Amino acid sequence: MLNHLTPLEEIRAYQSIFAKGKADDLQRLLTRRFGPLPDWARARLASAEIPQLDVWLDGLLDAPSLGPDWLGG
């Protein structure tokens, strides 16, 4: 029997699935706010780590555009 259980949040597969879900949600919200996303924006969302996705989610309502000042295009 296992003496040590790894917390779910530390499992790489869980992190990957969780990040993809956040990226998908953020893409949906950005599309609703700014219209269809350019390829570079979708690529940034797809490759972002959870902490960066959280920053973008927190700033979504204050973002004036998808430009380099916000999403880093």
C-alpha cells in the first residue's frame, strides 16, 4: 500500500488539464469581449502556465485591448 499520496494539484496530468480548461475559458471570454482572436493570441493562451492564465483572468475586465500591453502579442 502507498504510504504517501501525492496531492492532486501536484500531478502533471491534472495541471495540464486544469491549465487547458482555464485557457479555454479565457479564450471564450476574450472572444466575447474583443471578437475573434488572432492566431498569436490563441497560441499564447495554449502555451501559458497556470499563474500567467490567472493574471490574465484577473485583468480581463480592465484590459483595453489584446495588444502587447496586455496579452503580449
